[in-house]
Amino acid sequence: MSTGTHHHGRTARLELDDQSLRDWDAIVLDAGPERIILDRSAFYPGGGGQPPDRGVLLWQGVQTRIAGVRKSDELELIPVEGDPVPPAGTGVRCAVEDDRRSALMRTHSGLHLLCGVVFRDYGCLVTGGNMEPLSARMDFDLREVPPGFKQAVEDACNQEVEADRRIQVKSLPRAEAFEIPDIIRTATNLVPPEVEDVRIVDIVGLDTQADGGTHVASTKQIGRISVAKVENKGRGFRRLRIKISD
């Protein structure tokens, strides 16, 4: 039976309610060589710069590897080419690749922390970003780079890591969400107009943003943040590359 407060097509999205969930049972609703649709899924389909999850389905002594996830009208799991695919109606045991997801959660939360620090200390909006496990980039609208900027940002980020701030996730009606000051930290509002309930990620006391990704529960769980490089991308845009370590 499908449970969860978030759905995409026929699939209940369990990862948005429980970001620690790594394995669960599901029923196959539809399947073919290029896509599998489940009634319940904790595979994150990607978005906000965070790549989609990988993992496996186990059924009747058989393993189907999941190479990725995509959103169309349905939430589609992408099986590894050549792997057997469970037919519709099959009960499956599902598992997300834990090391990858956990690293991406730390990285995504690290980018929100970076965004909060740069907005607080320099008033800069985000113009783009992307991530891989434990490494990422974020672009800012920063016309001039102050002296000592790279080290100052790194030090401030790690102070916020050590502060062990709680990271809370909740959903609010669109009108209520947009009453929160500076809820959109990007130069362009990326929340589609048809979205009625906006998911909010709040690093308590530092950064509150509309966001659909997965996150750790506190800044201490991110680990150490290193600013590897500050690049000039032209027209006043600066790219900060970060690394996350234990």
C-alpha cells in the first residue's frame, strides 16, 4: 500500500518524508527494459543540482540494478541495460546505494550552508550550482572579490559546521512560503508556478530556502568544508568550488 505525503504520478515519494530511508518494500506497477514504476520509492530522481540515486531491486532471487531515476508523468527507475526486469505486480525489496546518497546529502547541505554564509556576509545571490558526492560548485553574483574572500568564506562555513545547527525540512502552502523573507536565494525563482506546496529546507538561524533535495539533520553531519578555488566566470559572476571531508 502506498504511503507518504508526496507523490509523483502513481508513486509515493518516501525520501521526501524520511531522508534516512535506504531500503523498503514496493510493488511494481509497470515495467519494461527502459523503465520501472513502483507504488512506493525512496530513490531521489535528481533536481536542484543533486544527481539521481542508484541502487537495486531484489525479487524472486533476482537482482535488478538501478542506474538512475527520471521524472516524466511518472517516476521512472532506469534499470541497467541487460538486467532482468520484474513484471508488473511483482513485490520487490528496494535499496538505495547508501554511500553515494549519504555523501550527496552532506554535499547538498554543504551548498546550502555556503549559500547562507555568502548571502549573510556578502549579500550575494546564487546564479548556478552543481554537485557530485563530496565535491560541488556554486556560482554567485559577486562583482568584486574582497581581499581574503576565499579563506574568510571557508572559515565562516566551518564555524557553522561546528555550531551544529539543526536542518529542518517542512512543506508550506505556496502563499505562506513566499511570505518568508529571502526564501528564494537564486537570482531566478526556480519554483514552478503550478507547485502549490513548497518544500522548505531550514538551516536554523542561518539559511531558509525552497528546495526539493535530500539533506542531513544538522550542520555537524556535513563534515569539514574546504573552498578549493574561486573562479571568475565573467560579468561579475564568481564560481566557488568546495570539497567535503570527514
